[in-house]
Amino acid sequence: MRGTLARRSRRKSADTEAVKLATYNVNGVNGRLEVLLRWLDEARPDVVCLQELKAPQEKFPIKAIEAVGYGAVCRARSCVSACSATTSLPTRSTGRFRKR
């Protein structure tokens, strides 16, 4: 019975669409920007969580990312642990991030 239920739940209904979600440990966004932009162009994920940006918020390359059709919300507690949610879908910042 369990296997039957699991198989049924994996089927996509006619009214749903798949969202392509990816995570990318960029390990220095500005140093690897060309690689990141090429990957975004080839993989075309709907949402990407970028990790290990190693850049302060003000140095995040938002214009380059927007130029390839993505928006981004970047929040940095420190240069090393900065992260970004990057998406081809419309974005807005909720302002919920709080610095420690």
C-alpha cells in the first residue's frame, strides 16, 4: 500500500508546473562571476540560493545578474557567510533579515 501511495503522489497533475530550484556554493561571487553567469544561462533555474558569496552586500554584482534575466535579494552578516536568493521570478525584499 505504501509504495502505491508514494507512486501516486509523484505524479504531476495537469494544473501544476515544476519549479527548477538549485543551490550553488559560489565561493567568491565576484571572482567567479563569469562562471556563475554562464551557468545561469545554461541551467536556467527558476530559483537559486547562492552561498559563500565572500562579498559584502554593497559589492554584490546585482546589475550583472539582472542583465541575464534574474533578480536577487542579498543579505550579508559577514563577507564570508553572505547568501543570496536569485530568481527569474519577480522579487522583493521583506526586510526581515536582522543583523546580530
